[in-house]
Amino acid sequence: MRVCPAACVALTNDAIPVNKSMSLDLEPHNITTALLHPGWVRTDMVNHSGLIHTDECVEGLLKVLQRGHEVNGRWFDYAQREIKW
């Protein structure tokens, strides 16, 4: 199944405010929320045409999560760079 770019944009546009709202609502309960962008990963789904290996993606996203509450309500890519919105 292929998802059209417009659907991806719509989902992202919905996820951003939901994440921010959840981060504020859940903060008193010491729950952190964050959006994670895995990048274009070499998987079977893309016939291994991605730009990064799965290990690189997972390692980077885990490093973001290990930063703890500092990432609350924010959006990061696999290279641990914040995506501004």
C-alpha cells in the first residue's frame, strides 16, 4: 500500500498539536511525550533503498528518548536533531 504525500502531511499536521497538548496534560503525571522521525530507513518495505540502516535509526531514536523529560512536547529525527514546527 502506498500513502500519498498529502496524507502524510495531514497526519503530521495533526500529530504536532496533539503531541504538544498531551505533553502539557501529562506533565503533572511525569509522563513525557515526543514525536520521532525515523528517516528513510533501509527496509524490505522500500526495497532497501533507504538512506540509513535500521541500527542507525534505532540507536539515534533511543538516544533522543534517553534525554528524558528534556524532549517533552518536541519533535526529533533519528540524528537527534530537533525538528522545528
